Amino acid sequence: MILVFNRFIMWYDTVKFVITDTFFAGFAPGGIIFTGGCSMEIRVYYEDTDAGGVVYYSNYLKYFERGRTEYLRERGFSVYEMARRGFVFTVVHLEIDYRAPALHDDLLRVETVVLEIGKSSISFAQRVLRVIDGKLLVDGKVKLVCVGPGMKPKRLPEEIIQAVKE
């Protein structure tokens, strides 16, 4: 079971967190049903780029993961505490659109907001913008399912549902 949780380990030394309660109007098609959001800044390092000098496409998935982790942390839920309590979240669906490249040393802002809550799932809309000019670089939707031991779906804890709705 410990191997399952290893993918949730994050390195935060390269990240400056800025949490907001702003409604991200027009964030994603279909509208947003929850208003609290999380915004964090990430600096692009050489290790994040490919041979062409732009952020390698899969690194945006890491940025999204950090954004969701901080969203939950801001509401009092750490990944390690959730795992200790017998549940974690796993990605079951992802849509992502790459709109413009990020380059080495760019300062990026990752914005995260909840789109929908199900019995055992939670869907997020996320986007990455370049801080200096506000240009939208990447946006997407991610659906997570709450799972317990054996990776079986588990009902979302009520305290998470309430924290997201506030």
C-alpha cells in the first residue's frame, strides 16, 4: 500500500503559495458551481524544460497535482493525514489543453477550483497562467475518486464536502 501513496509525495521547495478566495469567472466551460479557489505560484526551472527550452508537457500534470494538493491543504486536509485515515484520491479522468508555451525562469500561477462533487468523486478545473503578462498557457479538468484500502471507491468524507462548499 505504501507504493500507492508514493505518487502523492510533493516537493514544495520550488513553490511560493498564494491562496485566494476569488471566483475564477469564466474558468471553464459549463460554469463553476463552487466559489472558493486556490492560487499558487511556481517558478520554471531548467529541469522542467525539454530540448526546445519549453516546459515539457507532462510537467503541467505535476503543477496541477500541486494545485489540488494545496487546495485541500488550505481547507485543512493534508495528503498524509487522509492516507492515515484510510483514503486517498486517485485521478480517473483528465482533459488538458495546451495553449501557449512556458519557458525557463517564467513565474507561473496555477489556479484550482472545484467544478463538481459526487458521492465518491470530486472534479476540479485548473489552469496555468504566466504571471508577468497573465497569458493563459494551459487549462484542464481533472476528476478524482476517493479510494480506500485495495483501491476500492469510498464515499467522500462529509467534512471534505462541507469544506469545499464553504
